Amino acid sequence: MNGTMFVLGGTGFIGREAVIQGRQAGWQVKALVRSEAGAVTLRQAAAQPVVGDLYQPESWAAEARDSTALIDLTQPRFPTRLSRSAIRSLSAKRQAMTRATLTALQRSPVEARPVFFSVSGADDLEPDLENTVSEHSVLRGHPRGFAHIGIPVRQLVEAAGIEATYVYFGNLVYGPGKVFADQYVTGLRNGSARIVGKGANRLPLTHVTDAAGALVHLAALPRTELVGRTFLAMDGTDTTQRELLDYTATLMGVNRPGAVPAWLAALVAGAIAVETITLDVHADPSALLATGFHFRYPSYREGVPATLTMLPRER
């Protein structure tokens, strides 16, 4: 059996899957929850709930000591419209959450501290001259999209002097939940889904199963292979926004979506949402693959059909 994995955000979209896969891989999994309802969800997955308040480290820090990995998947609640003012508020909240977590780690004896897994998205990374992001990428000099959250969070972690690794997912983590299911699949069914802009941008993608799988896989690596390193858990297939939505519509047997200008989409969804969904980069996951990780869904052509079978059928 592996050691102990402590998950923050263990009842969320990626967190639930990480808890399940962690248990399947033989980890003892603990996860912080705020309510008995969350505790029930974790017990059903054979994980150990730790009821506490993230902002009060004394309520849970002792349970995280001597864990192998502390995986941070916490996020504040997002509004429907992601404007620039909204992202500033979200960033402040997310930084406060990170400070509380780092305080818990810093109060623990050095020898008892787990490796901290800082998780973010591709928006944070500056593409190179070939428009590629990789484990060698630096942080963007001018934040766009969710980098307004991710960059200051990483800077807090780096300044804390703890042992950490940095894992980046695609700008769209798709699967049976969140944006893909709630907005794209539902929107395609009722005819409201739209391509933003021309849809030719290469949108970094990660299936939720692979997002969680990468975290569980990396947690099992020797500490020396993790600390200070960056890993991209993105499939790297250069799938365009249009390819993803057109293929999904075809599988569903519905009309392919039309397009809407980015400026108009920003009025409805907010500028930050538009910046995130229109990112155009090639993602290079070679550092992750070199550790022996294999994507269960190496592209949308495998991931989308699997996702649709997991979703309830329209009556």
C-alpha cells in the first residue's frame, strides 16, 4: 500500500475522481470537508473525511502531517459571468485560501510535511517562440484568463519555502460534469451552444479521469523527482475549439454549433471566460509522460464518447 494522500477540495469535480483513483491505487486518502454531507460522500469512496475549516489550520493540520502528498484542488465559488472585476475578487479569495494552507504546512515539523501539489491551468504559462507551453515555461508576464488566479498563487507557494510540485491542466478539464457537461452538452441539446470566435484555436484539454490520474501517479514518485518541477497534464493533441464541439454534436446527433464574435461572448460570459476558452497554444506533456504516465483518454476522440456514456440521457 502507498502512504497517505491528503486532498483539499476532495468533493469537487477533479477532487472526487482523485479520491476514487487514490483509493484504487492503494493510498490511504484523507480529505478536508466542511459538512457532514461531504463526509458521507468521502466515506462512500472509502476515504477518511477530516471535518474542518480551511481558514483555521488548527482544525485539520495535524491530520495532514506525515502525508506523502497534499493535493490542493480548492477553489472559491465562481459567478456565472467572469468579468475582470470578478476575477480580481476570485483571485483575492484564492490567495487567502492558499495562505491558510501554507500556514498549516509551515507550522508542521519539516520532516512531517508532505509534498505540496499546486494545481493550475495553461493560462499561467508563457508560450515560447513556437507557441508551445511545457515544463520549461515561465509564468506569463501579463496575465490572461485564469492566470490572474494561478500566477499569484504560485508566487505565494514559491515564497513559502516549502517543497512543492506544480501541475497544470488544460484550460478545459472535460468530463461528466462542470463546464463541458453543464454548458456544452446541455447547450448543444437545446441549440444555445456557440463557438467563440473562429474556433480555430488549439485549446489545451484534459479529461477529468486523466487529471486525477496524473495527480495520483505523480504522488507515488520519489520526492526528489517532484520537488520544484512542473508537469503538464494536457493531452497535447492540438484539438481546436471547433473540432471539440463539432465532434461532440455529431456524436449526440444534434446540429453543429454556430459561432459568436469574441466581443459579444465577453458581454455575456465575461472577458476572462472568453480569454480562457480562446487560448491558442501547443501543450507539451513530455515531462509527465517521461515518468511513465499514460493518458487513458489521449484525445477528445476517446474522451468525448466515454463522457457522453456517463451522462444521463435526455428523456
